[in-house]
Amino acid sequence: MTNNQPLIQVRNLDLYFGAFHALKNVSVDFHAGELVGLVGDNGAGKTTLIRVLCGIHTPTSGEVFFDGRKIVKFHPKLAIDQGIETIQQSVGLCDNLSIARNFYLGREPVKRFLGVPFLDFSRMRDMSTKVIRQFGLRDNVSADDEVERLSGGERQSVKIGRAVEFKNRVVIMDEPTNHLSVREREHVNELAVQLKEQGLLVIYITHDIFQVHKLADRIVIMENGEKVADAMTDSMSAEELEEVIRQGGRVIEKQEAV
Amino acid sequence: MALQAAKPLIRRHSELGIFLIGAVLIVIFATTSEGRWANLYNIGTILQMTATLGLMSLGVALVIGTGEIDISVGSTFGMGALAYLWLAMQIDPVVAVFAALAVGAAIGLFNGLLVTRSGTPSLIITLGTLMIFRGIAIALTEGFSFSIPYADRKGWAYFLFGGGEFLRFNTALYWLIGALVVLMIVLKAMPFGNRLLAVGGSAESAHSRGVRVDRVKLVTFVICGMLAAFAGALEAGKLGFADGSMGRLMELQAIAACVLGGCLLAGGRISLPGALMGAFVLSSIQSYLVVTGVRPQWFLLILGLVVVIAAYGDRTLRQWALKK
Amino acid sequence: MKQLVRSQGLGAIIGVAVMLAAFTLIDFSGWWTIQTLANVTQFTAILAFVAIGQALVIMTREIDLSVGSVYGLAGVAFITLEPALGVPGSFLVAMAMAAFVGVLQGVAVVKGQLPSMIVTLGGLFAVRGVIYVWTGGAIHNFSADARLHPLTRLFGGELLGIEAAIFWLVFVAGLLSVVLWRMPFGNRLLATGGSRESAESRGVRTDRVKIWAFVLCSLLAGFAGILTLCNQPQTHVTLGENMELEAIAAAVIGGCLLSGGRGSILGAILGALIVVSFRYELIALGAPSSWYITFVGAVLIVAVIFNQKLARFLGHSV
């Protein structure tokens, strides 16, 4: 471990959606400068867990500490202000707005005129143009185009570009390589490692254990809303971890029993 | 080739359809009415009608932009008119206008709180408040008379709020233009507008980017209520009296104006000039029927057909523009 | 019992119980009289027809704002055409006109891919306009012969001191309940509203289902108009104005969710009972008649929030 104080500490988290028990007594620590792979089958609760971390869901019970302070109110605005940047799987871009407007949604740069805040269009445009070129979007895509026109991969690139651009302390990536070509995928994975090396906490969510095993320092496996495994990648091979997922966590129980 | 070039323009400006319809209608109306429609007096009347309906439509368009709907505006209009008349007589028109705005803001706040706190569809909530405030308006007018004699309506304050004409047009028109300019700037060039459209485009995405969705909706409902009540005050300022049915069916006309103007009911895509043009077209049709001596009964029938045909035309145009 | 608790009508059943208890406490002697109950049930039956139709449309995740105008149109057509076509003829034509409006709206919604709110808003205006243009504001009456015609008596008469409309309501509601809960069409209707894509992927022709829902809704509204006029044969251009609001209110109070796929016929009837009872009792208590609108609005808001909380409490995701 890099230091003793975890950047994000989750303790005994429970979350219900109506009668559905989505997260069951989850406790996990995340440290700065770490790349953690969060792995599990579909419906294992990975996305739900990180949606708590980025403030979309409020847990039913349990505690979340950020940088040693207990989180009392959950809202994406507060999470972003704290420096938690998330690349969501299905949400994050509004189809009806231009790339530039999406890029700064919620924290628009303003120029004040007589105290009235007006959008700083030139800055919004320059910044987002820089990022979309860097991520290799088609040349005929401009920052003023509506997101509606973008392909799945291009949308993903915009989201990742935005998160990297605003990088602060934590970057959470939910299935970041979906919809991406092989070349784009490698680029994203390189970025994840780079961010980690810059001292950020990177949480990388995927169901592909082999892919993340190569990148991550630590793997957390979830199953049915529970954390079933938490292991350093140098202590367990990808095959062993895959076996854990396949057994739905029973291997670990056996090991613990021994 | 020229048509191809128009595609991106139409894609970006959903209101072009209504401006096209408006232009065609103006030509037809002007040529078939032997000068009874296209004269300064009649245009002035149309613009006065457009002004009050348009102010209401601007508010409704904003609410539609957030993906909600407000059909209580007809009653808010009536309540605004009553508040204005009651206080203008007793105290002062300026105070009365502020009172009307306050009433509108209160109704909007009530709508917005119910919608955002309970998470129920705004259609039902505002249907409920439409009925609540209509009932209150009728009950108020049953006991008291809300009118100011013409002779008493003197002074700049009355003049300013719908009671007079400046450069031959009712002062309400200038309020409308002012509201349009301010709201256009807010919508297009300020962070609030960006967030409003984001909420309508995808509330989930906006939420995940830290936009306080409920707060944006609440503020929009309040603005909508204030605009409707202000429109009611201007109408009352012009007529000098009001009864309990004031503004009835106007909520439907305002929604029709928004749809005609290219506002998408699903939210996220609205055009304020389009909504105004929609209001203008509706007022023009009404006036055309009056000046050509067609029985006013036809208005409802034509209004209904125009709404559906325009919605269909707008959709077809849009689909065509989106095709590569 | 469990089924009852799970059904969408539960909120309305609780509502009716609370309302009856309240009216009994406030106005025992005024409320529990033959006269009051006869009037309330008669008007409830009429509104219930419209509300059931509305409920069917809402279950497919659409809405029909035109029912008040269709109600008026069918009534006006029935009375106005009677001298020319006779009672049975004008009845059939009036129902056909209602069905035609339903088909038009359904096709416009489905094939034109337009929001039903806009289409039926147009329908509300256009049909009301037809009524105005057709009658020119004049009031029409039934001839003495037509009043005594067996069909008129069948729709508007009484049996054992109970209005015919109530028998018709029981019959139609029973029939529709069977269709909705026991036949494939009902299953498809609910599937269409619950998840259109899923229904489509299982081979349900959601287009047809929706058009049928609109037609049924218009037919029921038209039938309600005719029942009213058989009872009180006099038309007015404003016949059925604001009825769409009352019908939506009744359907929503009865547990229909605007998100589609859930609803209850019994609930719609009970919703209508609540709306009508409020109107009657407020007038009976001497409140100005306009307060009634206010109260229906308030009841609507309370009901929709209550039903939603109830549904969440029972574990539905809404």
C-alpha cells in the first residue's frame, strides 16, 4: 500500500431499490495512486457500487469516507467538486447538446458581464476541440456538432477525454472499452495506467478479468451485490480469479474455512 | 442540390417549419381578405393577442425544454389577471403587477415542488392545479366584481401594462419582445440554459454531471408561472375587467403554439422564436376567421386540424433533414 | 385478498371508504338518501364509461384528451340525426362517428408517430369545433315519439327504480374485465404499455393494439354521451366540456399509471364515483359550484401521489 489512509473507504454499505437488495454489506478501501479492477458478472453490483461513489445513489445504510471525511450527502455535484470524475456506461452525454456544451455541463466556464454569468463559448470550443482531436474523432466532427451524430465509440471517447481533462483525484471508468476498436482500447488502457502513475486513484470496471489483470494493482470481485474477493494482482493469477467469478465466490469461502 | 444544402440548417433550426407555414399563411390571408386582414389596425390586434399568448407560450416552451409540461398556465393567467385588477384599483398598477408576478411564481413553485418532490408526471399534477386555480378564480369572481372603469385607467402605469399603445402597438408587444430577448440569452448563452436543455435531453446524464435536476425544473416552473400570470395582468390591463373563465383553453393553445414552433414534447429541443411564431399563426387564423365573416365556431375545428397537421409536417421535415 | 391488495384499484377502494366515512360524518342525513344515491350512481355510471375508455388508453401508455368532445359529438349526432334516421339509425351513426374519431386519432398516433397528447389535443379542438359548426349553438330536443322509442327507454329508462345506465355499466365493465384479464388481447394491451419493445419483439402488433385502444375509448365516450341524452334528451354545444379532465382524474384516482402497463377497470369506476360524489356533496353542502373543480384538482393530485407511494410500497418500480 502506498500510504495508510485510504482515499475512499466504504464500510458496511447496504443499498435497496424497493425490495431489491442491490448491495449487501460491502466494505472496500481504495488508495491514491492505485489502479483497482472492479470485476464481476452482469448484475453483480459493480455499477451500483460506483454509482454510490459518484453520488448518483444514496446508500440505505453504511458509511463512505472520502479522504478521511464521512460523506453525509450524496449528489454527483458534490462528488465532482471533491474531484471524483466518472465515466458512466450509459449516461453522461445529452444527445441534444453540442459536444462543447456537453463537455462543460454542470461546470460551465463563464465570463461575467455586469455580474451576469455568460457562457465562455470560445474556451468551451477550444478545449473540447483539443480533446476530440487528441482522441482521433473523425475530422468532420466539430465541437459544435450535436452528440446525436456521434457513434458509440466516439461518445465513449468524448466521455473519457472529458474525465481525463478534468482529472482530479479519482477517475472511475465503467466498462470504458465497450464500443471501442482494438486501437482505441489500447489507448484507453494506456491512459488508465498514466493516470495512476500521476498519483490518481483509478477504478476500472469490467467483466473481462484478463484485460484488467494486466493493468491493475489490485482486483476486487463482486457477485450478487457482495464483495467476494479482494486480491493483489501479483498474488493471484487471472485464471485463479476467473475461477472465483465462475464459482460465484465459493472458492474464497472454502479457502477462508481452511 | 439546394434542398440538400438546406438540410443542416433545418436540423439545427427546428423552428424553420413554422416560419414557412407562417409566411404562406400571411400571403394567403393578405390576398384573400380584400385588405380586411392586412391592415395596420388588424395587425395590431393580432399582435396584441400574440403578445399575451406568446408570453405564456415562452414559459410553456421552457418547461417543455426540461421534459415536463405545464398545462395549468390557463388558470395561472386568470389568477394573474384577477390579482392585477384587484390591486390596481385599490393600490397601484405597479404594485398590482408585482402581485400578479408573485401569484404566478407561487403557482409555479407549487407545481414545481409537487412534480420534483413526488416524482409524479407533471401532466397530472398541472392538470390538478389547472382545475384547482380555475375553481378558485371562478369562486372569486362570483362574489366580487373585477373591473376598472375606463375613465379610471389613466396614468403611465396603466399605459405601461397593456392599457395603452406605443407606436400604434399595444405595450404588451414590447414586453413580449423584451421577454424573448432575455430568455433567448438565458437559454443560449448562460449556464442555466445549458443545464435546462441538458435536463430535458437526458435527466440522468445531466444528474451524473452534477446538474441539480430538481432545482432546474423548479426554477423553470416558477418562470413559466410568472410569465403566464404577467400575460394575464397585461390582458386585464387592456380589457379593464376579468371574469372567472379568463384564460380558459389558453393552456391548450400555448402547448399547440410550442408544438407548432418545433418544440419537442420529449424535451431538450425547443425554439422560443418558433413558439412565438406558433402563437402568431394561431392568433392570425383566429383573426382571419373574424374579419372574413366566417362563423367563429370554425376556429376550434381549424385549430385542431392545424395542430395535428403541423405536428406531422414538422416531424416529416425533421426526419427528412436527419436522413443523410 | 392478496390479489386485491396487489391490484391497482386498491388506492381507489381505500379512497372510496375514506370518502364515504367522511360524508357520513359530515352530512349523514343528506348523503344517505335514495335521491342522492340515485343521482350519484347515475352520474358515476356515465363518467365511468369515459373513465374506463381513458384507462384503456393510458394502459397502452398513451393519453386521450378528446373524450369530452367525442362524448358531446355522439350525443349531438344522436339527437340531431334522429328525425332523419330514426332512433336506431341515429344511434348507429353516432357510434360510428365516435369510432371514426378513434380510428383517425389512433392512426395518427401510430402511423404518424406523433405524441398522443398532441393528436388528441387536436382532436379535442376539432371535434368540439364540429359540434359548434354543426349545431351553430342551437339547442336540439327529442320529439315525443323518440322519447318513447324502446331503444331510448333501453338506454335511458329505469328498471326497479335503478337507472339503465348502471346496468349498462355493469355489463360493459364485466365484458371489458373479461377481455382485459382473460383474453389474449388484454395481455397484449398491458404488454404494449408495459414495454413496447418487448411486446413487439414477441410478435405483438402494438400498432393495432393502440389503435384498438383509441377506438374503444372513443366508443365508450360516445356511448356515455348517448346514455346521457336518452335520459335527458337535450343537447348543448358545451356538452361534455372538461369531461376529459374528469375522466383522466377518475382513471388516475383509480390507479392507472401514466407510465403505462398498469391499470384497473374497477378502479376507474371507483375513481368516477369519487369525482362525482365530491361534486354532489359540495353542492349539497352549499359550497359555490366552482369549488367543485378545485376539489377535483386537489383530489387528483393527492390520489396520484398516494397511488404512487402505494405502488412503491408494494414493490412495483414506478
